[in-house]
Amino acid sequence: MVGAPFDDDAGEDAGAVYLFELQGNNWVQKAKIKASDAATNDQFGAAVAMVGGYIIIGSPYDDYGKYNGAGSAYLFSYYYPDDMPELITKLTPNNPKNGDQFGK
């Protein structure tokens, strides 16, 4: 996985994550993941992690409710090599504040 937090496909700096798999001797792009609710300046993909069958992707400048830049993280299920990433849930803090950058 490679984060591209300044990807503009879903809005300026909305972000994306590229998922690659090894095929023979070559790394081939398998998927490009974007937030389902992508918005300008969210920077989805600023942090990425994969554990077991799960991918978590940070979106530190996501505006959560009335809070600007509170941030969020997206949890996906992914079972290599057969599945494509599937969103399980969007994670947000219980007590968000402006500029928290949760998910960074």
C-alpha cells in the first residue's frame, strides 16, 4: 500500500491509497482506494497500515460534523489475494475538536 494524501481525483488533496500486489517479478497496481465521502483537503492516505485481513487508512483533515480538521480513519477488510478492499466502518473520536488530525 502506498498513501497519496494529495491525490486530486475526488477533490483537491482529497487523497487516495494505491494497493499493489506482486505478480511474478513485477509489482502491479490492484486497486486505488478513495474515501466514500471524500472531500477537498481531507488527505485520505496520510497514514496507512495493514494487519491480518484489515487495512486502516487515516484522513487527518476530514471535517467531522462541525469540527474542521478533526480527522477520521477508515477500516477496510481485505483478504489477499482474492478480495478487493471493502469498507467496514469510518472511525472518529468520541470528543472531536477542530484541528485534532485524528488518523494522522
